[in-house]
Amino acid sequence: MAKLLDNEYSMISFKTYKINKATTFLNIILNVILLRGIAGSGSKEFILNLTNNNLYIDAIGYDMTGQTEVFYTEKIDRQDIKSFEVKREGTKEIITLSTTKSKKETYIRDNDNSINLASEMAKFIAENEGN
């Protein structure tokens, strides 16, 4: 998990994944041909962690021994989040994240237990708008 700054605390955190056929194809090419099978180079699972100041997105995967590993962390200042929209489809929460830096990503969270963590995260982010 991301290393938080001294003045930060985690408000909500959950695991998500992405499905993108073009990205999946590119990951296979990079993993097999260019990176020579480096573990985790095709990561599709992520942990979203909202703190009082930032949204951390950890790309997670498995190393060669099968242990979970964080391959990289993206830190987004909460003030740079333009929108964090959550739509429910069956037992899934579809999350669309847009930032002021023209980033737009879609994540999927399994919501089998109906806890609605992505929807709760969206409420926390909305409370911070304009601050």
C-alpha cells in the first residue's frame, strides 16, 4: 500500500480492477516481448486509497513467488479530482475518475457484499469540492 505523508490518514480504501482490451493486448506484448516476463508488468488490479489530502492508486500484482506486490503508486491531489462518478450495475460499482490533468480512467469494484465503498468514497470527494 502507498506510503502516506506524515499529515495524512486513510479515510477509505478498496480493491478494484480495469478491463481494457487494448491495454490488455499492449500489456501482453510488453510483458512477453520487451520485458521478458517480468512479474506484474501487466497489472490490472488496483487499490484506491483516499486520504484527507490525496487519492492514491496502487497497481498491484503478484511477484514470481506468488506474493502480492505494489508495482507503482499514482498520487492525485484531491483538488485535482474533477469528478469521481459511481454507477451501480448488478453487484458491481463502475467508477469513472476524471482529473484536471485530462486523465480519465474507469475502474470496477466487486460489490457482492453491498457495502458500496466506491459510493462512500464519492461522497467524501464531493464534500471536499471547492476547498
